[in-house]
Amino acid sequence: MQRRWPLSRRRYPDPIPSPILDLAGLTLEVNHLPRALRFYKQVLGLDLLEYDEERSTATFQVNPTQTLTLWQPVTRQANAPRLAPLRARGASHLHYAWQVQPADLERSKAILDEHGLSWTEIDLGTPERPDHSVYFFDPFGHSLELRGVDLADPRQPTFPPTPVTRPAHALPVMGLREVALAFGDYGAMKERLPRAYGFAFAKEQEDRDFAQFTLGPFPEPDGNGTPRRWLYAWDPQVELADMFGGDHALVQLDEVLNRVRTEGLPHVLEGGRLAVRDPEGHVFEFLPAPR
């Protein structure tokens, strides 16, 4: 399937640098942790860092600066004790994307076929410069995307992706690229995210409520091979490749305490890790930059 996704040309440069450096990790809800472990080990080839059977959580190493955590919810049990006051939860249905080298997209489609997974390919670029993405679902309804990135592109994130050796049966993913979250009050979200957290507002689409934030010091244009990382924020909808925005999500980023205190948002601070509950239920976690 080939379809173009028109993006607005409007951009909103912000002269004040964002305190957010990059995308550090993501937590997903699953309803069967052993099945989730098999999927993310076999299909994505991720290395298991931590498995806590009592809390029903598992954390994978994506690369030296990014992690993916899986959590099987248990009634009245927080996915992390220090986040209990925020009633944090992972995304019940989420769209997020992985970075791969463009030359690996064809091999990735073959690997998905070998695992018996259906996929959809969409061209998000232009006739002059195509930008192909491959979409598929995990067993729990999360929508995954494989997006080709040009490692030589000058628009580099704080922690650039580098090729990672994966097993032959696994997708050659290098890192997490983007997270898409749903917001019921789109207008309030668009004002709150830059003000309360410092997200760099890059642009929005003209034909739908869809805003894009650069996870880095300054807003930059998306697409066509940039290795940058992104936060997409939209109204609850199912459209492009049946992607779902998360009802709630726990997303890990970098630190911004003063803004959160000024905003009066519920938060916890422990060991240099700041976690904040957004009014729409998403929990953002801000981490010190790794050395």
C-alpha cells in the first residue's frame, strides 16, 4: 500500500532552547508478559535488562541510551513503587516508531513475513525524495513503525542512532524514533506541552489536530531521513495505517523541574528522576542526561 501523508509547512521556531535533549524510553502495557517477552526478544531482538516477576515488569535495552519497558497491570499495583502517587500506567494502545537504515527496510519486510506478521508500507515523502515507512502491530494492539533514517543527515539528535547487531531472525532496529499520544483537549495540549515541560513545538497539520514536537533543544522539520526523535500529539483518532494514540502513556525524556512546579502539576522527584502526571493522564518522566 502506498499513500502520501501531507504535512503542514507551518513551523513555529522558538528562540528559547528546550531543556529536553532526546527520547530515553517508553513503557507499554501488555496483557500477557511471557508472550510480550517472546515477541520483543524474537521479532525485535532486544536484550533483556531486568525482569521483575512480582511487579510483572520487564525492561529491554534498545541501545546504550534508550530502553523499552513492558508492564502487565495488576489490580492496585503500581508499575513502579515511586510512581504510585501519580497512578502511572503504560499505554493501553500506542503508536511508536523505530529507526532503521533505509537499506534494511526490504529485509525488515521479509523478516516480518517470516514471523507471520502483516505489514503496510506507506510513502511519507515526496516524488523527488521518497520516505518509506513500514507499519505493523504487536500482539497487544500497539502500532509499530519502521522508519528509515540517514545516518549522515546533519539533523542529529543528542544521542545519534548507530547500527546495532541483532540476531538474523530479528528486525535491525537502531533506536526509538517517535511516540504518538492522544489528547482530548487538543488546544489546551498545544499550549501546555511547551509551557509546562519545554517541548519544542515544530509544526502541525492543516487538515487535522496533529502537532509535532522535536525531542531536542530546537524545533526542526521532520521527515526524509532525519535521525531526530519526535513526540506527536493528536486528538483521539484512528487514521494513518490504523495507528492508535495512547489513552495514557509513560514516556521517559530529560529533566525540567522548575516548569512543572510553576505549572502546579502533580509530580515526584527521586534520585534525580522527575515524573509528572499530565492533566490528560499521560506520565512524562524526565531523566538526567547520561554521561
